[in-house]
Amino acid sequence: MFGDEADIGYRERGYLILGGHDQVTQRLEAVRMQRSHGADIRVLDPGELAARYPGVDFGDVGIGTLGVQHEGWFDAWSLLSEVRRAARRLGVDYVEATASGFRTHGARVTGVELSNGEVLACDFCVLAAGALSGRLAALLDIALPVVPKKRTVFSFKTPFKASELPMLFDSSGIWVRPEGEGFIGGIQPPAEIDGDADGDFEPHHDLMESLFWPLLAKRIPAMEELRLQRAWAGHYEVNTLDHNGVVGPHDELGNLIFATGFSGHGVMHAPAVGRGVAELITTGAFRSIDMSPLGWARIRSATPLFESIVY
């Protein structure tokens, strides 16, 4: 689809996910599920972790799991750019405008109103507006529980060598991974300051010293000498019902299809969801993967679909 020249900055370094002593059984169950689907996952006990990653303190860790192959990270913007280029080659037109409303007739969305006065007629309408999906759904009097939540990324350098670490998800709630000659990382803000962030892209600078840095230095003592380079903020499209995506048609407006609310999983879920939405439009049903558990019915009935392990 993208051609051999496409480069999205993929780094196959694996995810190292740490769990406390009270999470061992749960993590092993997750590994069994992952392996049953073909994932190459290695389980590491505290001794094996210490031998593999010197300089990291695993004193409070009960288990670590590491994706050995076909697991890592990539540059999401590069992937998006490649998708847009490929779509244009296939005849897709992109319109730069703000959606300001919808037109409906009976049980169908017939058009999308734009702020420049134009109306885009449609056979199907896919609501995939990320963190602003809830606001757009409200224009149709639909209560979609998707709100913007601000997440800050810190870029920093330390004496600890970036080459010595995969992507780390710590039991404390922080994440960190190599980026160039340094690292990037972050942490979810405490609930009391994690309100809806509509329009707010100012980084949570105070989280560095109050939470992220102390927890990082506890896990990797060399990070005590961290030198912050910069910070930036973006928005998660958080589904406040259960932090999982909403995928599939509305139960009343049958040609309105949701693909939103992924709560930080978006770039990982996007290829499969895109294919699923295309299958709904072209065949009327999911064909490759049954995504109906993520459908609108659970939103309508307020029946959450929680993950067993969240990191």
C-alpha cells in the first residue's frame, strides 16, 4: 500500500511491562492469551530482569513481560502522512474545513455542514473526530461519552544510555522509551487535575517534578540526573464509560458509523478499525474481525467493557 520507500521510523525494541507481586497471576494470564494469538512474549522474573537491564531497580517488581519480536514503536505522524498519500493515490479527496453541523432525513445522515457554508452530501457518515467526537455527536443530540484529556510528553537526556532500554511501562504508571540520544516519557495526571482539556495544549510542566521524575529516578537511579529538553501536550480521545473504542453504526441513524474513543490506543487500533469500518460500508458487516463488542449498544445501555490489564 505504501511502497518499499515508506519509512515510519519503526523501532523493533519491544515493550517491557512491569507488574508488582500482586499482579503476577494476572500478567501470566495475559501472556497466555497473547501467545495463543501468535505473539512472541517472554516472561522475566526479577532476577532475569536485573541481569538483562543493569542499572534498573526491580526491588518491588514481581514480573516483567517483553515482546521479543514484531513489537516496538513508530512515528505516528509519519504513518498518518503515508496513509494520506496512499489514499490520495486511490482517489480520496481531502477537504480542509470545520464541520459545524449535520443534515438528516428520517433515520439517516444526509450531509455534513461546513463552516464555510458548504454541505457535503453523504451515503455514509463516519464520526472519527478524535477528542472532539463527543462535541460533534452532540450536534446530532447524541450523548457520546468521548472527551479530550490532556497528556504531556517530556523529552530529556540522562547519563543512562538510551540503547539499554526498550519501551518501558512501569507499575507506578509512568512510561518511558528511547528517542534519539535521549528519552521521552510521561504519566497520566491525577484525577483532580485531569479535567476535560478542550482547547488546552499547555504542557503539565509541574508533573515532571511532582510525579514523573521521582518515580522514574526510583526505577532507574541514573535518571536522577535527568535534564529536561522540552515538553509538549496533546489530547487523548477518552471514552469515559470504559476507556475503550466505539466502533460501529448508531442504532437509530443507521448510516452514522463511529470510530472513536480509543483512549490512547488509537494508533495501535487504527489499521484494524479502518478495515472494519470499510467492511461495514461495503458489505454491511464486519468480516475480518468481529468488533461488535465495541459497538454502540454498550454505550446506549451504559454497559462498560473494561480491560483486565491497563498500562
